[in-house]
Amino acid sequence: MIGGQRRVGATESQRPPYSAVGLLMMHFTDGNWYSGSGALVNNHQVLTCGHNLIDVRNQHQADGIRFYPGWNQGAMPVVTGPVAGQTPFINANCAFYVAQYNNRNRYVEGETEWDIGLVNLAGPVHVPFYFTMQTVNNTNLIGQDLTLVGFPGNHPGEMWVDYLPVEGIALQYNTLSHLHETFPGNSGSPMYAYDAENDILRLYAVHVEGPNALRRATLLTPAIMQKLNHAAYHGPHGIFTLHAL
């Protein structure tokens, strides 16, 4: 059974854990703006998916990114200039995708098991909680409930949440399978569980593919975490750069 999303309340999105989730607006080298989802893993880094950063098929890539933490306005932000009353956005200094993802020799759309990305922001975002990236090296998550939060394209500018058990794990493919309700725009949405005993938001995977019957997320396996741990600041202040890990 496919789960049913619900909209996060307007004031809810300003409180944890939703305040650490944000709308990503990516300007690509084809001249277009695209939207996606991402999660703060500390005060200056956003975890998202690789295809929010690079279009493998057409070889277009992000040349500018804005992050809107806790956005939930019922409308997409106007990206051509500031608008009074908007939630402030943070520009990105640089971003990282995994080099294996951009491998058109094997797959025209890229090697989806490496569909992960990290965005470094130009300034800090201070919220009460950040997500903690949790390395997964077994299949114990199967059957456990995870929450997915993001910005589905059928509800532009709105934050929605769904909560369902994990359907499957394929460690060799860095893949988590799920049935959470998703749409274009949900790409990069965190999949997480709240650890009440330790007061931690444990982030296990990032949604990357759907709305097929069985959705797919990139699982934070040791192989994925090794790549992400190599991400560091590379670009000069004010000049966006994109790097392969």
C-alpha cells in the first residue's frame, strides 16, 4: 500500500525536525531553474541527491544553488530577485557529486547507485537540530518505519511528510527501496528516524527515484560515506564551483 503524504503545518516547518529540511533551487548551465529537496547535516552543509547537481544525460550541471531552510509558503520562491517577506535563502559556495554517477559509458542516465550529493553553503544556518548521517552496513532497517520529508512537485513550494516502513535494502547497490509517496521535487528528501533515547535525527538515505511502484533511495553505506567524507570547501568566496568526489 502506498502511503499518504500530509502537508507540514506552516508553523511546524519552523520547528525541528522540519526546520532542518529545505527547498533547493538549482540554476543549471542550460539556463533553467530546477527545484529539489535537501537536509542540513550541520550548519553549512546540505545532503541531497546527485541529479540535483548534474544532468548526466545532457551534461548540464548546476552553476548556482540557493537553499531555503524551512520553506513552506504554498508557492515557489521568486529566484530572479529578493521579495519582501520571503524566507531568506543561503547561496551555495560549492557542491559535490560522486564521479561514478557521471558515467555515461555504462548508463545514459548515470550510475544510480552513486546518486548522492553534498552542498556547501556560503553562510551558516542555525537551527535547533541537524540531521546525523548514519552509516548503514546491514539490512536491519527492513520493516522499520522511516520518515520522508521534502517538496513534491505536485504541491509547489509546500513541505510534505510521509511515514512508512522500509521495503528492502541492497547494500551492494547503495540502495533502499520504499513505498513513500513521492513526486518530482522530492529528489534529495531525507529519510530518517528520530532516536529519542539519544535525541538524534538519524538520516539513513536520500530519496532519488519515483514515483514508480517501488521507490528508490541512496543508502548511506560505508562506500557512500567514504565519498562524502572527502567533501571540503574548494571554491573562492562568492564563486560557485561543482566538484566530483
